[in-house]
Amino acid sequence: MRWSRRFLARGVFWRQFLRWAVLNVPIWIEPAILVFWAFLFTLLWKSGRNAVMRNMKAVKPGSWALINFFRAYRVFCNFAWTIADNVRFREMRMIPDWEFVGIENFEALKEHAGGAVIVTAHMGSYDLGAHLFAETSPRRIVMVRAPEIDPQTRAFEEQQKGRGATPEALRIDFNTKAADLAFELLDAVRSGELVAIQGDRVTPGIATLPATLFGTKTRLPAGPFALAMAARVPIFPLFVVRNGRRRYRLVTGSPITVERRSRDRDADLGRGLEAWIAQVEPVIAESWYQWFHFEPIAEPPA
Amino acid sequence: MMMNIVRDRAEARWLPSRHRYALMRLIAFLILRNARPKPQPGLILVIDRDQSTLENLTTSIWATLTVMCYMSTAMHGWWKLAAIPVGWIVIQLPLYILGAAMMPLFGRSLEANNHRLNSVFYWSLMTIASAYFVTRSGINRWLAYVFFAVLTLNALAAVILFPLRRKVAELEARCVA
């Protein structure tokens, strides 16, 4: 059983295989191979496919299951392209084309004196975006990533993290021990660093807030908002959207302020969360085909 | 990190250096030569020979369809439809045979960059298969002709581009500046 675990959808074999493929597949044949494997994963990874299909039902109310199956395939294709681009950057320093939307907000983020929290969604290549930001900006950035569920995959990713491509200005932390990390991040923000956290994905053990996303009751991470409130820094929503083959769009939203205004801390955090949802929903609705949320957003019934 | 990039210029998509094959480089050169400056603030284009989407998608689709059609000769009637999934799998086999099995046997690391070797192997196999189908009858004969025609055009483009290389470099330098 232990040996076969590596071949499960989140198993380490596929990460190793992807790395091998990036080093071996000639670029011109890559599209054909990529869409083939994405199709295979769509067929075989039932839980991931069903979760994407259910999320699509929330994003596009009234949509048909059959159409959502093909939408799920499109999500898997985009995911395959994105993770391939990530590995290619890590192994071969190949970078994609970039387009900036909301450049005035992006410039405000770059020029903002003091720390700030960047909230991203699990779409496009946020890894690549953080790398690019670290390469082109003098600011130090700490990127918080959800840990891999599979221990072997987690070990592999930790090992890959240490490879030469990570710039000095970028630190990647895995969200494994929430309490310790919270203090580290608070320290980082207070010392003027940028902290990038995913705001649409809950991993076990992290604090959450109730929210409504696309009319579906769900829970979203409280961390980014609590951090911004404690450090008294703004939150910049930032989305890295895949625009085509080796082409990405960096969308920067308007800054969100989370202030303590009342005795009810959760209500104050909730206001920040609502402002975040108001920005993330249109981006996901427009680019649903790359919302890599492989768990259903709906809260499981109590 | 050294990045070869062009900022804020949409016409730089047609830089010949963003294309791999001579035929596409020549086409890109002709388009860029006649292109008007298109300022697009916030655009960053990378100069890398594998960056062209048009070139890569066209080559990929063309090669895959050709392999599917070649595979269909071994099938009859409605079974010819099976050539679609079979061809899709067969086109990957050289990669696994050479990249995962043969190269390690010859002492080449699995972690090495084998793009060039695999690409040469692929095109050699395609040339051998096309040489075979040129001698047969049916639609595959014409596909094989198309394959050799593209190969010839690419070689011709390389010959044309060689004396133009300075002009190409000047045009690119002007666009990047």
C-alpha cells in the first residue's frame, strides 16, 4: 500500500514524472502530450474532477453536469500548463510573457513603505508570480504555501524549494505549524516585508471565517485578515492569471484595509473578508477555467 | 537573473528570436519589418526561441495529426477512428523509449536536459515514416509529401535568412531599444 501511494493523484511519482517530462519533452510536442495527460487525470481522478464540477456549478448556476465535465477538463489542462511552466522556470529559468492589469495598484504595492499582505487565489501561477516579483522588486517577499497532503510529495517539494532558482528576496514557508508561522509572519510584516497568502483555500488546522462565495456557504482563511489587522498594514489582492501558452496576466486589485473598529473582532475581520470576496469573485467568474480548487467549496453538512 | 525582455511593445511578439524554426523566423521577420509600433503599457515579452504560441501549437497539431493518419493505415473501416487515441499514445512512445530507457542505458542522467536529442530523434522517426508513406498510395502519401514540402521550405528559409542575418539583428535591436 505504501509503495502504491506514490501513484495516487497527489502522490510524489507525478511530481517526479513532471520534472522528468519538463527536461525531456521537446517544446514543440509539449501541447499534444500535455492535453493527453490532463485528459487522463480528468478521467481517473474522480474526487478532484467532481470537486471542480461542483465548484463550477456554484460559479455558473444552472449549468449542466456534462458541460461542467468539459469545464473540469479545461481546468485540468490549465493546471497542467501552469505546473509545467513552474517546473520549467525552476529547472531551466524559462519565463513566460507578462501583462499587467491594474498597474497603478501594482506600483502602489511596490512603492508602499512598510509591510503589506498580498492575498492571492489558487489560480494561474502564483509561484511564478512571486518569483517574478522578487526578481524585479527590491522588496523582500514571504510566500506562504499550503503544504502537500502526501508526506513524500511534501518532502519532494521541500527539497525542490531548496534548489538554486529561488531568489534571495523570496522566502517560501509551508503552512504546517500555523501558530509558529503566525508570529514569524507578523514579525516579517512589521519589519517591512511583503507576505503573500492564499485567501481562497483552507487547509486543516488553520483559522477560518464563515463566508459566502458564489452564493455557497463556505469557510475562508482568517489568517491574512488577522495578520493585516494585527500589523496595521493594507492587503493587496493580486491574481496571476494564465492568459495562454507561456503568457500570464498579473491583476492587482485595490488595497483593502482591515481595522479594529469594534469589540467584535470577527465582525471586523469579516468586513475585510467581504471586501476580498468582492474582488476575488469577478476574477474567478471571468477566469473560472483556471481556478485550481480541487476540493468542493461548499461546507460539508454538519 | 538575466532576462531578455522587451517592455511595452506589442509588435515585439514578432521578433524572429522568439521563434525556433527558420520558416517561422523568416515569416516573423517579414511581419515585423512591416509592423507599426504598437505601444502597450504593462506588457513584458520574453525573448526566447520557444516563446511563439503559433509556431508551437501549429507544429504540435500537425505532427500529432500526421502520426494519427499514419496509424490509421493499419486499421480498417470504423476502426480507423481508433487511430486518434492510438496515435496520441504512439507519438509519446519515442520519448519514453529514448528519454527514460535508452539514454540512462548509455549513461546519460535522467536529470539532464534532453530536449535537443529527443527532438532530433522525433524528427528522424517522422522522416523515416514519411519516406515510407511516400511510396504508398492513399491520403497518407499526400501527408508525407506535405511533410517533405515543409522540411524543404524550412531549409529554404534557412538559406534565405543566412545573408539577411545582419538585417534581422538590426531590426530586432531597433525593436528592443
